Amino acid sequence: MAKRKRTNAPGNAPAAAEEPVVAKKAKSSKPSKSSAPVTLQIVTGSYDRVLHGLTATISADDQVEFADTFLFNAHTSAIRCLALSPPSAPESGKGQKVMLATGGTDERINIYNISAHPPVRKDKDFLSAVAPRKILENSKNRELGTLLHHSSTITKLAFPTKSKLISASEDSTIAITRIRDMSMLSSIKVPIPKPQGRPSGDTAALGGAPRASTTLPSTRA
């Protein structure tokens, strides 16, 4: 006897395939962290022989607070140029350092060790209480030595690396110094260019910079 095929009842519709429902993850409401203040270290040299270091701390609401970190009577005459080296490599348990070089009209180059970290604030500081702005001195900011490689005004300083300093002077020399032992590695003599002819109407002395004539041509009415 053949089996009859079972059919669905007309009133019953076939069951629809159920699709998996992907639940959306609720966004985690983490409290926004307030941005930490940024500290900038500023170094200035002046014609009154003073080397001044200060910090500017910028808070999250754009408020700026200044503090003095060091004040050195660096040279015996005007400071003409300065340069900062790249910071030292970070090491665990040690602070990063920056080398500072200053040059002046006294033919000297001074080398300083400057801390690359913001100064530690002291709650009880008598000088900061009476001074117009806070004084945050750092014992790591100190002078290391003086270079006497040139015989005229220092005009340019640059640190290609933390361990080497390039200096230029009005004595027409460029010196390369190793900071570790303050020894000069090389000195280059730059030739002084000779004047090639004199422009028409030049009234400068022989060998001097060209300048215009001081007399005007006569004109007729």
C-alpha cells in the first residue's frame, strides 16, 4: 500500500526562517580625561651679559603661568647667539638632559647642562612668595665649561648631535668641538672674499663695504 504524502493545512503557512539578531553594543560612556598642562622651556640671552631661563606652563583652559628657572651672568660682554642640543635618550631612573651653548662678543663659548623636565614646584618658597612670578630653580641647570677656540665675536652656534657643537666666528673660522671632553676636533679657515672692482659712484674706503655717493647730481630748472 502506497504512503500518502502529507501536505500542510491550508490555514497553516510555512514557518519563516528566523534571522539572527545582532545586538548593538552600547557605547561605553568613559569620562573624558582632561588634557595635562604643557610646559615650554624658554632660554634668552641679552646684551647685558645675562642668560635667563624660564618656563611657561599652559593649562587645559589656555591659562599661562611663567616661572624663573635660572639666571646666569654668563659673559663679560653682549651675548650674540645660543643653541640647544637634542635631549638625551630616556633612561629608567634618570632624567633627560639638554646641552646649552652661548656665544658672545667676548670670544667665549659657554656650555651648560639644562634639565629637559619641568621643574618641581615647591609649596613653601619664600622667594616665589615675594617675587613677581614664581622661582623654580633646578640644581641640574649648571655651567660645564668654557671654550676659547676663537679670537673674535661668536656669530653662530649649532648642535648637529648632542655630543658635537659647531661654532662660527668673525675671525673667519668654523670649529667642531666634542662636548664630552671639550676638545676641538676640526677647525676650518674660511677665506675672506676680495672685492672685484668698484661700482660707479662708490665713496667707501678701499676694502670697505660699497655705499652710494653722498653728492647728488645738479639739476637745471
